Amino acid sequence: LSASRASQLIPPYTPSQSSSLDLSLLHSSPLEGTELREANIVFNSQICEAYNVLSLAKRYLERITRALKTT
């Protein structure tokens, strides 16, 4: 199908505001170094235990949190 034909078949969809997300961190001050390190440890351990996250994504997330340690 051409792109214009495909767009006619599938109407555009805008997701509604989800109330299940905790947005408080978006409105707060940045974490201190110790808090950030502890949060990264918890984050990485949960990602490692997750069965539905691809290995490539796990490695990327580990590297990005490691990079944050040096900044």
C-alpha cells in the first residue's frame, strides 16, 4: 500500500493523558549524587531482572547510567 492509502485506513490516534504516571519527578529539583547513584542501582537491577527487555536495550541502559556517574 502507498503511504497515503495506509493513512486513510488507519485514523490518527492521540493517546489520552494517563493518570497512572507519576510526574512528580518532572517538577522537582535534580537528585543529589548519592540519590542518583542509588536510583541507578535499583533501576539497573530491575532492568536486569526484566524478562521482556532486549539484551541490547539492557546494555544501553547500563551504559547510559554508567555515563551519568561520570558527569
